[in-house]
Amino acid sequence: LVGKFVKNALENKLDGVVCSPLEIELVKKISSGKLIIVTPGIRPENYNKNDDQKRFMSPKKAVNLGANYLVIGRPITQSTNPLLEIKSINSSIE
């Protein structure tokens, strides 16, 4: 199914796709790296994983696999110190 969506995106000259971090490698392979990859489901290593997100990945791993943009919601918005959380995430991927 993911492959079909990627091929449709390429055929319709889209710039990118939104996909689970677990599909980053597949999207990169099928698109030959031509599509921008936006991925939600990003959870820092130290994040309490007892939420409803089932298909998640650390920011560092997602970037290393080829994600161009990370969507990070609750780990930041529900943090007691959102700015510190953002800085921690940034330093984890540098």
C-alpha cells in the first residue's frame, strides 16, 4: 500500500509524502530519494511511551534513515519545560 502511494505521489509530481517513521526506508527506496519525507510519530528516547502512538521512532534514527521533517507533538506540548525538550531533541540529532 505504501509503495502504491509513493508511486502515485511521483506520477502526480508531488514534492513529498507524510509517512510513519517505519516506512522511511521504503519511501526513500521507491522514490530514489526524490520525495521529501515528513514523519509524525517521533518520540525522544527518554519519552514515556505509554501513549497511543504505536508506530514511533526516535528523532535521531528518523533523521538518519532520511526523514526531512519531523512532526513532534506531545513530547513537546506535554513537557513541563517545552523549550528544554526542544533543545534536548535538537542536540540528540546533531
